[in-house]
Amino acid sequence: ISICRDLPNIEVITFSVNGISDLEPLHQCQNLSELYLRRNNIRSLDELFYLKTLPRLRVLWLAENPCCGPDPHRYRMTVLRNLPSLQKLDNQAVTEEELSQALVDGVEITAPPARSGVESGWSESTASSAAGSTTEPDSELLSCSLEDTSKTQEELDMKSVPSDKYSSFSSQETDCSCKKRNNVLNAILLLMKELDAEGLEIIQQTVARRLQAFQKKELQEE
């Protein structure tokens, strides 16, 4: 995600299911309002240090990362204590009561993470009492499915892709090729959100031509 250092004006970022572990490149994105990081490899809540400087951040989706740890309440309180301007965390609205409780139950993060010393989902500073934290297996980070793509569409308030119409999302394919295709699809869905009616019409025409070409190729092969 180092490219984010060159995108200071970006407002919405979705990096779900990408194996991301370092949030330092985001600290310069001062206009960022929505950040989707579900199901990555963020091991320490100390990574929130880099988000505390983002004045416009209102939506954060951090669930299914190792940093969520074994205690959901403590995790949520710690995030809200350090990011009190959030309006929605993990697709759940933030309440005034939670923000008040976070001052009591949450842990204040005052320094960036120590890169070499974090082995579990909870860093030493945020979870000295939380033993037995588990780390998401590498196979989970590499896997992807239609459910992951649908989650991204849900994050962007877009209509889900019917599974029966897209048989190409097959569980028999390799993790690598599936992940690449899902990343491309997620990027396209995100960019489509920025298009006006004229741009969407161009996309529609291009897709129609591509589908016709695929159909023609299939008929020739038969």
C-alpha cells in the first residue's frame, strides 16, 4: 500500500483481503474518510497510531484481523478511544455511550508499533493480559471467494453479484489466480463508484462487447 503515500487527497480506500500488515503509508492521507481493511494481517492495534492523524476518518472496517484479539469488547473500546471521530466501526454504528466507555476500557496508543516484537494479534502494550491470541493462517490470507467480493460490494453499498450467474468463481481454481481476479474486480467496483452516468454507459458498452467476444469464442470452440 506504499502507493498511498502519493495519494494525499484520496477519500475512500478498500484493501480488504490483501495480506496488509503495515498502515504507516496511510498517515499522509489527510482527506481519507472511509477505510476498509477487513481480513488482512494487521497484528497489532498499535498500527492505529498512523490513523490518529487523519481528521476526516469516519468509517473503519478492521474486523477479521489478528489485532482484533480474543476480547471483542476490549478491541472495540481501544479502537474508539484512539479514533473517537469514527461514526461506524466494522459496519456497526458508534454510539455516544461507547465513546464514553472507551475512555475507561480502551487502551491509549501513543507510539507506533515495534515491527520486530509483535507475534500475536495483541501487542505487548495493548494486551499484556490477553494470552493465547491466535494468528490467521497464511492459507486464509491467500484464499478468496465470491463471499469476499460480495463483502467488498457491501462495503461500497453496491448490489451483490449473483453466484449462479458467475460460475467462473470456482473453488477448484488456485488461490493465487482467484485472489488476483478478486482484487481486479474489487478495484473495478471501487472505481465505478466514482463514475458519472456517461462513464457508466461507456463501461456498459465495453462490457457488452467483451461478453459478445467471449460468447463468439465459445461457439467457435464448440
